Amino acid sequence: MRILHASHISNFTPPIGYGGIELVVDTLARELVARGRKVRVLGVKPPGVETTYELMSVFKRPVNQPHMWHKLRYSLALLSQAREFDVIHIHVQWLAPAASVIQHLGKPTLLTLHADPSAEVAGFKVPMVAISETQRARLERRGIKPVAVVYNGIDVEKYPFSAEKEDFYLYLGRIDGSKGVHIAIQAARRAGEKLIIIGPVADGEYFRRFVEPYIDGVNIKYLGEVEFGVKVEYLARAKALLYPVQYEEFFGIVMVEALATGTPVIGFARGSVTEIVRHGLTGFLVRDIDEMTEAIKLVDSLDRRECRRDIERRFSSRTMAERYERLYKELLMLKQA
């Protein structure tokens, strides 16, 4: 089976530092190659990085805010290469028009919804995959019926387990109001605990008003955006990951990464957080800053090995690849019918 993936262009694939969609695409592509599939990924290749799959750069460097000509160029690159592959797997919503054309030409095509789609995207008759059950429920209320739910997975072996934790909590992710970094800061301060913050600043005004004033280099530290190895090191060392997300998130891969290292998650009970965190077993689901503060005091009661076991069962790259392969085969069978 030959599979073509269209990754996002706002970051490198694989990502050098912070990366969500690009990390998922890289993980899935590597797992599919290990399972004997021929895989090509379109996106933005980081300099000097080698991959087990074929990686083709459409642009030399990431494009944070793609304009019309970026989208047209990427769409044409995708269309020109689609004929070489059995299945086209797209991870970028604004490629939906190109996906529709490819499907019309008889190529099995799949679009993974790494975010809820706009009405325009939803109007294209391309098989769509939700990445959480809560996302699927929201979509179905809008009249959109995903063909399946496939959780994002990670290569668990890249995340060393550690039962011994250090005296700090961690926030990891982009820094803007939707992620609730300010709540993590206040909860840690109320509990009298140290907090380390890692991630790119997505909203400079928010950072200056609600984050920067509390950074003292001792109790609240900000490390910026770090490389993968450094990120994993801090995840493994932290007592818990604080995840006070402010919206119905589609899927938070950082929660899975933390749990793989044996680090519990204390997160707001919204969206996919309720599916990833098993309350009282691998973390705590909370509703507000007061409950987060109280949960911080209870984190030592959790079994860190169960955090790891749960990820191995439900969110491994192997599980993700198996589910996508079943979908690919179903699409191919429909084409042949």
C-alpha cells in the first residue's frame, strides 16, 4: 500500500520544537513504514533531518500564515503527486478542495480533522476522521458525520518512564488565553508549588499582561520553546502537568506525552481532556482554579506506572496506525466495489 500524507506547513515535519499536527504526521508515517508501507509526506522538511519515510518539502521554511498563493502552490503539489499513491491522507483543512478533486478522480482520500471544520470545509464530501469522541459528538450535532474516531498516538519508546519526580509542576504548550496558562500560574502559587512553563508565545499581549509579571526565575520559570529531548526530560521530571484549557479541545497530545513518562495530568474537564485523563487514576479532572489547587495537593496518591500502561494501551503509535490502516483498506474496497 502506497500512502501520501499532506502535513501542515506552519511548522517543520518532523517538528524541531513545538509541534502538534506535524508530530502526529511524523509518528504515523514512521509507524506505517515500520509496518511495510511506502509513505511520502508533503510539508516543510527541517534542514539536516533524516526520516524513515520519503519527505518532500513544498516550501523551504514554515509558513505561519498561508496566503492564497501558498495554498494554491501546495494544492497543485498535492494534485500532481496523488496519482502515484493508493491512498491520500490529508491533515490540513484548507486542502479540502484539492481533496475533493482527488477523490473525484477516483483516488481514496481521507481528511483528519485536527480542529473542528468551518462550514466551508464541512461542505466538501470527503471522508473525515475525528480525533476524539467529544469532537465527533460536536460535529454530529452540526450534521457532520465523521467516518471514524482515531486518537492521535505517540511512539511510546521515545518517552522514558520515571517514577521519581522532582519538586515542580509543568505547563507545556502554546501561550495564549485559550490554553489558560494564567490559571496554571495562579493554581501553583496558591498551592505553594513551583511551576515551569514551556512553549511558544502565540499572543504577545496576553503573555505581557498575564504571564510575564509572575515569572521570577525561582517559583515561576519560563524556558521558552525547547527541542524535543529537553521537552521529554521536563515531562519526565515534573510532578504533574497542569492543563487548564479554556475551550472544548479536539485533542491535546501533550497530555498523552506527559502520561507516557509517568507524569499525571491535572486538567479542566473540557473536550478531549475527559477522554485522555482517567480521573483518580492517571490524573484529575477539575472545573476551576480552586479544584486545580486542591488536586495539586493530591497528586502523590496517583500510580505513575498506571499512567504509562494506559498510554501504551490506548494512545500508542501502533494503535493509531492499525486504526488508520483499517480505514485505508475500507476506502480501497469501496473503490473496487
